[in-house]
Amino acid sequence: MAKTAEQVVVQEQLIETQQQSFDTFHVNAHFWGRLTIGCVIVLSAALPLYLSFVAGYHPGWQAIFAAFLAYIALVGFAWVVEPVSYYATLGVSGTYLSFLTGNIANMCLPSAAAAQQVIGAEPGTRKGEVAATLAIAAASFMNIAVLIPVILAGSYILSVIPESVQAAFTYIIPAIFGGMIAQLAMRKPLFGVIGIVFGILMTQLPIPVFFKGLVCMFLTVIICVLLDNKQGSKTKNEGEIVHE
């Protein structure tokens, strides 16, 4: 049934109102996200600054720079790779919340992806961002609820866990990412295969560790986008032929 002119106008107004509401939501997310993360940065720096310049425990700039360079070599790639690669799933608000609470790879990202899959929301959409934000918030509260007793009784818990089980803890992150790859690749299996192939290649190529994650991400995205555009053009051409 064709829509009347009045129905079309009402629908356009509704879409515009929703867009304005989401734009306002993003403005608030940017404000509170920057404010809270800024406060966390200040608080995080307060203790070492106090110990260095007030309590007199400054280790010397040479030791600081050496440790800083070693830290960059170990996790510096994540400063670029994580915000870029996770943004599509987390969205604006989810990104702020994830980097504020931490545990992005092993808690926030899987929670967001699972919530989006349950309600059928695509990453990068408004529905997907809201689902991701709510899932991350719920996961963060649960993490705190579980973390407090674990911290208080951590030594005892580790003492009763067999060493064979403790050795398996090193495989937690790979297992989480493996499950996420399977979950997301079910929508487009070819893209999942491409990501896995590039991931394996990166482990074999003699390039700096700092660049491996970044190169793998960009190559996977570029190839998948090109294939998706090619498939879209093919579908469009087939539709035009059928129409003719």
C-alpha cells in the first residue's frame, strides 16, 4: 500500500528527530567520556608523581625512559590498533566506556558482540552502539562484583587451583578471540577466512611486532571492503538486467 504524503512527512520527521536525539547522545558521550577519562589519567599519574617529587623516590629519568621504551615495544601497537579496530563494534559511547573500565579484549568487546548478535544489530549502527554500551556497562558491574571477592581471597583461590589449570589461563585471550571470530564470521565466512589467513601470515613474516597487528588489520579491512564493493556492484548489475 502506497504511503500518503502526510505519512511520508511524519516518517521523515521521526527519522530526523531520532537522528537529532542520537547526535545529542554523542555530544554528551564525548563530554562525559573525555571528562571521566581525563580524571582517570590525572588520578593515575598522581601517585607516581607524589612518590617521585614529594616522597623522594624518583628512580631517575634514564630508568623511566628505558622502561617507557620497553613498554612501547611491547604494547605500543595497541594504542593504534585497538581504538581503530574496535570502534565499529563499540561505537562512540562504548569506546569511551571500554577504555575507561579496561578489559576491552577479554570482556567489553565479547560482551558487545554477543549483545549485538542476540538482538540482530549490525556493528556500526545506532542500534548496535546502544546494545554495545548497555552490554559493556552490565559486564563492568558484574566484573566489579566478581573482582572484589577474588581480590580479597585471591591468594587462597590460587593455592587450591591445580597448576595444570593455572597453565591453561594463558590460552584465555586466544580462546575468546577464536570464539569471536567464529561468531562474527558466521555472517560472512569469506571475511573470517581472510582475517585468519592474514593473521597466520603475520606470525610468519619477519616484520616488527609493533606493526604486525596494524598491518593485519588494514590488509583484512581493505580486502574485505573491496570484495564487498565488488559483490555489491555485481548484485546491482544483476538487478538491472532482471529489471530490463
